Amino acid sequence: MTEVDKALGIVVSGSVEKGVDIRLDTQASVEDMVVGRYVTIEGAKRRFFGMITDISLGVTDEAIMQTPPDVSNSFTSEVLAGTATYGTLHVLPMLTIGGDTASIIEGPQPVKTVPSHFSRVSLASEQDMELVFGKEDAQRFWIGNPLDMETRLCLNLEELVKRSNGIFGKSGTGKTFLTRLLLIGILQKSKAVNLIFDMHNEYGWEGSSEGGSRKVKALKQLFAEKVAVFTLDEENSKRRGVSTDFTVRIGFDEIDPEDIALLRQTLNLTEPATEAVYQLRRRFGKDWMQKTLDLSDSEETRNLLLQMNIHESTFGNLRRGLVTIRRLPFIVPHAPVDAVKSILEYLDRGINVVLEFGRHRDITAYVLVANMLARRIYDSYQKKMEASMAGNVAPPTPLVITIEEAHKFLNRDVANYTIFGNIAREMRKYNVTLLVIDQRPSAIDEEVMSQLGTKITCLLDNEKDVDSVLAGVSGKNELKTVLSRLAPKQQAMIFGHAVLMPVSFQVREWGSQESYKEFTHGTHSKQQAEKDIKELFD
Amino acid sequence: MNSKIGEVIESTSTGFLAEAYELYNLPAFGSLVKVVEPLVEIYGVVCQAGTASIEPGRRPIARGKDEASEEAIYRSSPQLIRLLRSEFSVLIVGYARDAKIYQYLPSKPVRIHAFVHQCSADELKRFSQTFDFLNLLLAANVQVPLEELMAAVLREMSQVQDDPRAFLVLAGKSLTSLLGGDYQRLRTILGRLRS
């Protein structure tokens, strides 16, 4: 495109709060405009960056609408186009760069004013976008291209992982793809390690693309040296040909009352039943679960329950729940090896851990395991961080914990009890952050949502979900329009801490051999990379 | 150069009346004519034309009852050519000075007996590069419907362009901004422009 082609029109009205209106030039067709695209506005003293949030049609004379011209001959409509009938863009200015040297060095700043009347507006050029989103480098990772542009949208992952982040989107919009991409980015370009609770076995070894037509490779296959796959279901992993590093077993004695509290909804436990767990734990100590399950239906038991003031039906309810847990194949009376310890060992060595759930995809298993492991890892990190604050040792490697179906852990009822609620709120200080993946953001506790640094969202079409994702973002209503117009696949919008302004983008391609090459390039020595690729495809 | 078609017989700031040298040899309605003066060339468009008796009080009478054709009337009464005259009114739309065209009224009206020339295709093309003259046409007080005149002028001009349609679209756009609040009038004109 030449410079002339990029000229769109001029500013005719506007306000800081609502954005500016731009009258399109005759040669610019409304049909070429897309909500979500970027424009630059050349004000008299400064340049503005903004996003097109609405496109509308206008007429100078109401009579045109009452008696429209004969459309069988295009002459009249051609004449009227751009003069009596015209297109209007609504643009939300987001960033500004002053004209003087100091402001140029300072870089883009948030907008505090609007461009003056008749400022020229054009499509943002590649250079403009680069100025805002940076170039790919040691810390910046290319995640996609802004809609209809060649520019690479690069995220500073070092910055990104300093806070908890969220990926949202309704089912089938490409959350998994996006997450996989982001995980690779974190693996390559930041010092953080990932711990992924991989409910659907998609991140460690190959997963299928949407529609299942082709296989796409995942972390372990591309970065064998830096990724360890843990599994809860060895048999399933073997069948899928996954080379696993560790089989996780969880002992009864590792389960705490908090874990049961979290499972209250999925296990259908009553309030008193969850209360009873704490009493049983106090009474029986570490082995409470085994001992509770061992209680036989005898007079003795009834006396015991009476002593603890637990009603019999409550106990029955609790017992049924515990039996459900016991039925999970990876739960054993005593775990042979401490899973948490080995996960921590790997993480300390800078190796990313993917925990596969195999066939245990039901939410009970996922919530139980994720919460239990995360809680103990949290404790360990907290201790290490405190030790490092005291000056004895180096701080632990920053950790990013990825959880799916996040609303199960972070909904209003349980967010205050679960470890994930805690991490989202305060664990940043202890070098642990979350990567939350969910399709119902509205179900997540508002407090947790507000603490997420950067949010990436694919298409959402539930009003409540959109509201909760965009809560607190300036220009929310305008962004809503953009968000609801995203393509159902491979398009997303990112906003928050890691980017200067919200941007909707086309997610980087993933799944072809070329794309793998691009990703692996630069992480190993060239020879190693070539060897890896050869092995993969032979 | 034999483009001389008539002579000015009445003149005002906004236009003039000219008599054609030959009976019925009138420039086309809406066509561009010019009057060449020592310093300036004044351009105008033909907005009205007609033929009548030389003496206002003596109206012609019908003569063809026993004649076979119209030409036969003139053959049998050759004096008729002397007793009738063709006249045309011109609305001034601009002038040229030092080879530069200004599309607004000249400072002085044209002089009586100045020669009126039909503009060549090249001149017409040169004049029609901008549309500022449309405003003069719109403001004119003429006896013909203004919409007809506008359409005729633009049609005339379009014929000498490389891309007549593109020219008309461009002209239409200028008209649209001039006629902002008057869509019906615009529609009428555009209806007479499209092919």
C-alpha cells in the first residue's frame, strides 16, 4: 500500500471519553475498514494511535434516505458517495507521542487529550506498530499479527510473567493453541518455568488441531531437554506414545481438608460435611482419610461421631465423597515417591513440567490434584522466597502455573479457600504467577479477575463473560464491539499490563513444519535444532 | 480562425446578448463561447437562444400554405432572411488572463460589438478542469430551468474529456457539495447527466 492509499479521512468531532469521529475520504471505502484496526492521527503537535471501534454510514440530507437514488444505474450513487453519503469511523485514541525529542525518547504515552479538528487520519504503518509493540528480540515473543497487518505483535514475556494472566474464549475458539504458543514463548524468552496442569493432554505431547484433521506438536516434542511430562495415567500415556518422565501417585495422607472443601460442589457435599472434615483431621491427624474410610458401621463409630458432634447423615454424605476420591486410580494409601518433591526438583533445574491427566479428565481429579500440588509448591516457594529475602539464598526460579477450567478453582464460592485464589492475589511477590484458562470468565471471582495483569481473549459471545473480561478497561464499550466481531478462530484480543494498548490480532500460525522450525530456532544450537527436527519428522 | 459566430448587442456584468451572424446558426445550448478582449478572454455558456423578427412590433406571418417544403418558403421570399434574426444569451462563467483561467466574474462587462467565438474542444477541456464555475451557474437568474442548463453545460463538457463518465462523476460530486441541502434538485440534474 502506498501512503496515499493509507489516507483515510479527517477528524471531525470527538471527546477523550468517547473517542473521535472521522469522516472518510471519498476514495476510502467503508467496506475496506475493519473494527479493531489501528490508525494514526497526525495532530498539530502530537501523533495519536487509536483503534477503529465503529464504522457507520452518514448522509448530509435526510431526503436521501427517504427517496434513495435509482441503484440500477450506479452513476448517482457514485456521485453521492463521499459527498452526500459518507462513511464515518469511530476511533478510540489510545496512545500519543509528542513531537519534541524528549517525548519521542519517552515513547508512547496514554492519551489525555484528543487531536484537533481536521487532523489527517491514516492507517497505522508497520513502523508505527513496531514503535508500539516492539520488535522480536531476546525477551519479546511474536504471538501474532495485528488484524490485517504484517507487523509482528511482540510481547515482552519477562514483563508478562511478573503477573498472573488469563486466556479466555468460548469453546473451540483456539484457547489451547494460544496457550501452547504462549507457553513456548515463556519457555524460550523468559526466565520463568511452567507448571502445566494439562487436563486434556494437549500441551506435553501432540494434540489434534480443531476438527482433529491433523496432529500438532507440543512442548515435549520440540523442546525435549527443557520439558518433563508427568502423568497420572501411565497406561494412557504409553498408549499415546508419550515418553513420560514421572508417574504421579498421590497418597491419602497428602490430602488435606482444604482440598475436600474445594471439591464440595463436585462431590456434592453439604456444608456440615466439609466442616466435619476439619474435625476428623484434628482427631486422626495426617492419616485422617484412611482412618475415616476405615470406620465401620458400629456402635463405636456412632459414639465417636457423637463426641465430635457430627450427624450421622452428614458423615454418610462425607463418606460417599471420600469413596469417590478413593476410586480415582492414582490415589493410593501411600505414595511411593513424593510427587511434589520431584516436580520442585525439575522446576528448580529450570525444566518445565507438564502434568497429564490421561483418562482422568473428570473435574474431581483435576481440581483435587491441581489444588493439592499447587498448595504444596506454593508453600515451598514461599519458604524459599522468605529465605532469599533474608539474604541467604537466590530467589527461586519464577514459576507460572497454568490451570484450565479456572472457574472451578476461582469462582466466588471457593476463590477464598483455594490456593489459586491466593496465588492470583498475592503470589506475585513469591515469584509464582498463574496462567488462567477459562471459557466462562464471568464465573471467576471478580477480585481475582481484577488482579490478572494481562488478559487475552478469543471470541466470547455471552454478555456476562464479555463484561467480566473487559471490566475496568478504558473504552470498554468500544472494545466490546471489537471483541464481539473477532473471527471464531485464531483471532484474539489482548489488553492489560503487557501491552501499551488493547490490540486484536491474528494468532501466529502453529502446526506446520515451518512453524516448528521458527519456534525451535534460537533455543538450541543450530545443529541440535536440525537434529531435533530431523528426528521429529523421520 | 473562423470560429466567429456572432456579435455582442447587449451586455451586463453577469452576461451578454449576442446576435448570430447567420440566421439559425446558433451555438448549442450549454456550450462554451468566448469574447476576446485586448487583455482578457471572457468565457460564457449559452443559456438561451432564439430567433425572432428584427422589429419587435412586426411579427412574422405563416407563409407555407401553398409551398411544398420549408426551404421553398425561404426561396420564394428571400427577404425573410433579412427580416429575421437569431440571438443568444450568454452567462459569463469566467475569464482568462495571461493564459490563466479564473472561474469568477470579470471586472468589466464585455463591450458591445465584441465578437463572440465558439470555443474549441481544447479550450473547453482546459476550462473544465475545475468546477468553481458551477457556483456562478447556480446563482444565475435565467429564464430556462436551471437544472436543464447545468446538465447541458456538463454534458457538453463531458464530450471532450478522455473519460466522460469519470468527469461527470467528479462534476456531480462538486454539485453535491454545492447543493448540500437540496437533494431533489441534485437528483434532477444527476438524472439528466447519466447516460
